[in-house]
Amino acid sequence: MALEKTKDPAFREFVGLLRKLHELIAAGKEDDEEADAVRDQMDPLWAKMAPRQQELAKALSGNLYLLSEDVQKLSMSREERRAYSEEAKKVFREFADGKVTSALAFLNKPAPENLPAWAVFFLLGRCWERLDELDLALLFMKKAEALESRHAVSVLHVLQRLGQHAEASRYASRIVEGTTSTLEEMYVGAGE
């Protein structure tokens, strides 16, 4: 399994600026001078990135929009749901082989109305985790958890990988003491 790598300094800096830009957009400041200055800083970095990194950056931009705009849901016919399902199988087979870019792009597409939004954010978290982009994975796992509390275990796992032990300990305590935690979740939480 050949994993895509994202540790190039230009890509790392671009991601940081992209996150800052999306924070400004979410705050309604997309046309402010500060947003323009961020875009100006991003342009030369884009030119330094390899095509694969540019694809990842485009996918990330779409992923970040989902955090503030939510997952777009569509009422789909049986045939449309079948086509969506077939495409999902294809991109997640690629994901299993270490190719994450197509899964990231796929998750930006409108989803069937019966697919819970937390599932999209959980899968985005797993994709970025697979790329060893743990800060991004944490961002999406926390969104999944905000929509479905059972994903506290997923957040805990990423926090442990990041070495953020104080926050991981708080999550673990919350999981263990939770009245709705399953036995498996309590076991994982007790391990911290």
C-alpha cells in the first residue's frame, strides 16, 4: 500500500493559509483585505506544489466548506443511489490501497438524504488521518463527534496520536463516565 505523502513545506504552509482563509470565509470576511492578503500568500505556494498536492488542496478546500455549510443532501432515485453507492465502493477500494485523493473529492459531493452528515465527517477524518495529517483529521473527527457523540472515541484516538495527552485524558474521562457509552467505548476510554 503506497500512501500519498503531504509533508512538503509548500503544501504544509498552503494548508495553514487555506485553513485561515476558510476561517475568514466562515466569519463572513471573504472579501476583506485580510482574506485577499492570505490569497496573495497562497498563490506562489500553489505554483511550488506537485499536481497531487494541488489535488489534495482542492479537495481540502471543499472539505473545509462542509464545516461551515454542512453536507449537501439530495433526494435520489433508486438508480442515483445505486450509482452513488458504486462510486463510493470504487473510491473506498482505492482508499484501502492508500489512494486518498479520490475519496476526499467524493466526500465533497452531495450525499443521499439518508446518509447521516456525521458519516461524511468521520470518513473525512479517516482520510486525513491516513495521510498523517492529524490536525486535519482531528478537525473533522470533532465535527463528526458534534453530530454524533459516539465519535468521541475517534477524537480520542487522534488526540493520542497527536500526543495531546491532557485533552485526550479529558475525552477519556468523559467517555468512561458517560451514561450512554458502550462497554467497548468505556474500554477504549479507560486505556488512556
